[in-house]
Amino acid sequence: MAALRRAQAMTGRLPSTGKVWLPCPVCAGRGFEPCRTLPNLDPNVDAEVPEIAVSVCRGCGLICQNPCVPRARMERLYARLEDKVTAGRSESVTEAEGLGRLEAVLRLHPPPARLLEAGCSDGAFLRLAEDAGYRVVGVEPSRASCAKARSLHPGLDVRCGFFDDFKDEAGFDVVCHFFVLEHVYDPKGFLTRTRGLLRAGGAALFELPDVESYARLPFANSYFTYQHLWHFSRSSINDFLGKCRFGPIRLAGRSAWSSRPYGMRVAARPSGASRSGRTEDGREESARARSVRLLNAYFARREDALEAVAGRVRAWLPRVRRRPGPVVIFGAGENGRILLAAGLAKTGRDVFFCDNGRDLQGTSVDGVPVFSPDGVPGLKPSLVIAASSDYEDDIVRQLLGLGINRSRIARLYGC
């Protein structure tokens, strides 16, 4: 162990795992307290990234994934998953989500104004903003997402590449990024770049997961994924904004809230001097202790949620037994695998996955075949379970469009 720690101190890399340790973006500390190691339940990469290490910064209490997959390797994993994130749904942003974001942008800087979205996916929010009178530009690293944006929204100014490399001399009145910062290896550099692109009087708007919401979430979905490097709270993101020379802006009404149950919406303007994110010793101690307590509460809630999933499976069994046909789990990711482990595999019926990810179709996950959604009607299922925390409504609409009777559709998270 001492040799591993020396190797980490010298190189930032753990030789036994191929992972790297990242410095804390809030306080620049390099001391982390390991809290929990979780299995990676993403079937796309579970063999390559079998475990997720949840740690707490000893300096400021930030919860993070440390050690983590090196950036170059992560970019290769993202490249492999490009078609999965663009397949299936026609838009990446629901109407309610997009309108809430647009309301916040209108409060920050009404049109006419220039707006940039970093990580614009298929351009759904950009189109809403353009229709509201903004001159919009999007930057997106995924080639598949860029192609989809241009196909769905002809004429939209979407530029393929990384935000780090993006250049625009004219500047912007609003810079947005939604659920991007938690994926970024250098969050300080990312926000510094955001600040540099803003015109005088401009503002930034972004959304990211709120770690303090995790313990309140229903069922068993985990937001500690191999892709999420940082888990900010309201307090830690405000400390971090100060270090990056931003001052927070208070939003009001619907514009203040993310439409996702685990998310938070943050608005900020460039400020003068940097405010240090490092706090006094006594507060550092309490922040670290608070983070550990929060994680313990989350994992206790997770155990309760796993039991709740098992109870829901037991409640579904009479419906399955009354009808012929297999059980289909729509979603071969973490939720689907949890359902399988919670007892669906013991119903006496065949169980199949279906998934919109073309890279999963035709493969098997945990020994269970994965079908395309188009193949579900041919299976004549007794029950199809929508296993997604974020896109359950989209899945139900997709199944109804495929001719699946509503009485044969069940929701993991809804009623």
C-alpha cells in the first residue's frame, strides 16, 4: 500500500488499476478519503471499468470519483457509445426541461443576444432558444450528435469539437451547459473558458447533479457512474464558482429549478477577484464529516430502494403468471440489471432486454439477450417494464407507438 501511495504521489497513477487521481477542483487538495467501491453496472463498459471508487476530499469535503479512468481512455469509451446516446429518442430535451431552461435564460439576458451551448447534443435546446430570438451556437464533441442536430434542425450552427478548443472572437451574452461539468476532467479550466467567452454583462447558466438530492431519490438508481467525476452540492459549487471568479445569481420561480429530480440549476456572472474555495480548518472538518454522513445516508437509502424494487417485482408476478409470453425489460443498463437480480429471472418465464443502444442490440447482458425495440411486438410479451429514471415517459410512448397494449406496460419509477 505504501508503494502504491508513493507511485500515486509521483505519477498520479495507480499501477495496479490503470486509473489516475485528480486534484480537487475546489481546494486543489490531493488527499482523499476512500468511502465506498461500487460495481459498475453499465453493460457497455463493465468489463473495462469494473469498479467505481467514491471518495471524499480531506481538504473541503467534495465528493468525487477518485481514482478514475484516465481522460484519453474515457474519450475512447465515449466514442464507442456515440450511437447509444443518440439512438431512440427524437429529442434530448423534454419540452418541460427546455422551457424551464429557456425561462432562466430569458431572465438572465433577454434577446437580442448571442447564446452558446457547450455540449448541445442534438440541438433541441438551441432550437428553442433560436425560436425565442437568440442567435445561437452549439459545440458538441460527439460526431453522431452533431450529425443528428444538423438533420433534425437544418441551418443550426453546431460545431463539432471539444469546448477546450472552441474559439469565437465575438463573444456571447449567455453561455450554457447542462449536465456537463460533472464529466469534465478540469472543471476549473472549463469555467475559466466559459468566463473568457462571455461579453461584458454576460452570464453563465448550467445544470449538474446535486449530491444532496441523491439520498431522497426513489428506488435504486445510482448517480455514481464511471462518467461522473465530481459530485457537487450547493455549498461546494458556490465555493468553486468563487474560486473561478464567478458570483452566483439568484433565480426565481420555475427558472430556479432543474426539471430532473437529482439536478440543480446554477446561474452566475463574472466577478472581480477570486474567492478561495478553501475554508477554515473547523469548517473543513465539518464539511468532510457532512459528506461522509451524506454518503452513508445515500447507501442506506439505496439498500432500502433495492428491497423496494424486489417488492415491486413480487407485485408484478400475478400479472406475469396470468398471461402467456416472456417478460421484457426496456433498458439494459443499471436499472434493468437491478430488476433482473431482484427476482425477474425467477418468474418461470423467459426474460429479455430491449434497448435503444444499437451497440447492445444482438448482444447479451448478464446472459440475457438484448433486442431492438422494434423486435418487442414479435416476442408477444406478457409484460414490458420501462426501466429508466430519466426517460420512462419516452419509453412508454415508444412502446405504445409499437403497438404494445398499455395494460402490458409497467413502470419501475412511475405508477
